[in-house]
Amino acid sequence: MKRLIPTLLIAAAGMLALGSFAANRASAQKSDPPPISISFRNDTKMTVLLQGASIVKGVKRSGQPILIREGKTAFDNNVPIGIRLITIVDANQPSRVLYRDSIPVPPGRDIALVIRAALNNPNRVTLAQDQ
């Protein structure tokens, strides 16, 4: 009997802690919008390397580099809602920056973008919405 009471008290404390953890996690999930996916189709005649980054709670979080061959499509998954910084470089010459800008990432729907050569400058590319 002497061993039963401390065991029951420890079990009760564990259940209370687990319950508060589950409640905190459920409230955190409700406040954070789900991440989305951005697809990039390369319509240029070169292989490009794309790097995306977002600012989450004041910290820059970079996505993994994505190699996109000519005529192919690649995806940037689990992108948080907000502003996404996009940098596109030539895969054969990584020091040659072709595009650097930010795009808005709205909640609730995935985005499809096309990488095209700029009309007035052969050393640049543009991003446009995919039809």
C-alpha cells in the first residue's frame, strides 16, 4: 500500500502534464497556417539553380537548393506563409545571378510559376504565373 500511493501520484502528474502539452500543441496548430508548395517550370534554354528563403519569427530560413533542368518542373515544398525571397543562378556559373527578388506567398493555395528568359536582357530571367 505504501508503494501504491506514490505510484498513483506520479501517474496522475504525468497525465496532467500530457494533457497540458496536448492542449498547447492543439492551440499552436490552430494559429499556424499550413505551409504551401510552389512549383517552378523552367522555360529557358539553360539549367538553373533556385534557392528560396523566408523570414520566420525574425529568423531567415533557407530552403534547399533546387536544380531545374531546361523544360522541367521542380517544387519548393513546405513554404511558410509570408514573403519568399527567391534567388536563381546559372547552374554552370553559380556566381552569375539571373534573378533575385521576393514574392508574396498567400495562405490556402499552392503557386505555379514559370521561369522565362528576359526579353531585353539575356543575362536575366523573369518569374511569371503559370497559366
